[in-house]
Amino acid sequence: MQGCLTLGRYAGIKVSVHWTFLILPLWIAAAGYYRGYTPDTVLWNLLLIFTVFGCVTLHEFGHALTAKKFKFKTKDIILLPIGGVARMEMIPENPRQEFLVAIAGPAVNFVIAAVLYTITGIFDQKPVITTGLVPSQENFLYLLALVNLFIGAFNLIPAFPMDGGRILRALLAYKLSRTTATKIASHIGQLIAVLFIFTGFLYNLFLIVIGVFIFLGARSEWFVEHSRFILRDYKVSDILMHQFHQLGLEQTLEEAAAYILNSSARNFLIMENNKVVGTLSRSELTSALSVMESSTPVQDIMNQEFLILDPDMPLTEIYNIRKQPLNAETVMPVIQNDRLLGVLDIENISEFIKIRHAVLKKENHLVSG
Ligand SMILES: [Zn+2]
């Protein structure tokens, strides 16, 4: 992800922090100043936030290392101000594996909380009632234990994108198909989201933000699963585009722009000796034109880390490959035995999904009507 700083690596998994994370310490320092906290209290607050994010990292490692046991790779763990994300290349579809991978994260927080409670018991560090929720040397470990309990419990809410959503889906998938399980889990998630929003209007506006976040998460999970369901019987060769636009390495941005204006081209394959060496999308071209000379050759800006597809590859696998973020601009050449057969882009796939969705809807309607 762009704008990330790598902190380190463990078990082949990179841990990085997104620049927006800086908002947190700045916000704490500003809030401390505004509320007239002593520098000591501000420091304890900062220490608490950094330690909590250490625990969030361990939570993500809980997911990643359990996934590793089942041979699922995690590309990296990214820390954002709202929490952490372990970006897995593939998500286990076996209910038992998905259940264990999902529950491992909250389990880490509960273990941390239990250990901290034991320690605070030994040091009798429980004056949280007298000192309130403002962190200090006296209640630090106790507060850290409380926060871990909260993180564990919050993640168990049975709604996507929380771990609880995946746990619920995995449990339902023991008896139902994955698609039906996702549909039910997504509906339950949306219901919970509406409850959050409703309660938020009555008590705390922050709950509305969480509600909207859950609502969108539930919907997008259903969308991905539904797309997977629609695509499951098709291969890359079924929808690849045989018409595509090629450019030579030395051709300029200006020439590429002229192609876009004169034709239906929305992206290009960059060729050298009849081999694909790069791809170029419309938005990559326009953003380059805004900062570079129009006489710049396309080889200076082309994307060299493109994905090559095999015509026999099932379409659902494209969704499983998470090595690179897929977006509407992603262009993928389809090659077999060194022969270029065509290209596939995400826009193409989503159009196919829309068409199949409409056809399925009509068929269902005819059956039920
Ligand atoms: Zn988690």
C-alpha cells in the first residue's frame, strides 16, 4: 500500500504503518493540551496507544500465523489509525479453517488480557476507580487489559468486516453452502449496523460511524461472494477480449492519448519483440500527462508488475489472487504457450457479472413465477 513505512518483518510477514497513523499521537497530544493534562499524563496516554497497537499487531499475527498453518500466505500487516489489517493472498474457504483463522485474532487479545489481569493482581494495580480512565503509572497495565478485552469483544460482533462476521459465516457454512452462509451473515451484519446507527442517534454519534462502517463491510462481503458464485463456472477464455490495443516501447504519451481519443481503447499492452512487457491504463496515462512531457516514451511510465492469466484459469481465482490490488484499471494479458490470446480487465469482469446477474434474476423469476 502506498504511504506505508515498514517497521519490521516476522515469519516472512512485513509489518508496516500507514502515514495516517500519525493522526493518533497528534490528536492525543492536542487533546491533552486542550484538557490541560500534565505532560506526564500525555506521555502515559501516548504509551498506552503505542502499546495497544502492539497488541493489535499481535492480534493480526494471530490471524496470519494460523492461516500459515493451513498454507495460506499473508502478504503484510498494515497498521491504520482505526486498527490493523492482515492482507492475505487468499482467504480459506473451508469452514473449519476460516473459523480458526478468524477466531485466532480475538483469542490473542483475551490471552493478553488474562495475563495482564494476573500481573495486576500480583502488583495489586487496580486503583482504576480512583484515578478514572486517565492512564497513569498506577493503572497502566489494568487499562491495557481492559482495552484488550474491548478489542477482543468488539471483533466478535457477528458482522463483516469484523472477525465475528467470518466466524458466523464459517459456522453457518458447516450446514449451508458458502454463498447462502455469506448471504445470511451479511444480512445479520446489516441488521446490527442499523441497530448501531439507531443507537448512535440516541446516545453517541460515534456509533453511527461504526454502524456505517459495518453496513458497507457487510454489503461488500456479500458482493464479493455473489460475484464468486456467478463466476464459478467460467474460465478466463470465456470472457477474454480478443481486440486490444498495443503500443511499442518508444511510442509517446501523446500517441497513446491520440489512440484513446480516436478509438474505444481504454488501456494498452506495451510490446517488445512480440512480447508483453508492460501495461498502461487510461488513468495512468492521464496522470502521467499532467506531470510529464507528452513526448515521454510509454516505457517510462508503463506498469511492469502486471498479472499474466492462463486461458484455462477459473475466473474466481482472479479474486483470490491478492498479490496486487485489483481495481477498475487493472489490465491482464492472457497468454498460452508464449502466444498472446487477448486481454482481460476488471471492467470486463464486472460487466460480465452484471449481465449474468440480470440473466439469473430473470431465470429465478421465471421459476418462482
Ligand atoms: Zn481480527
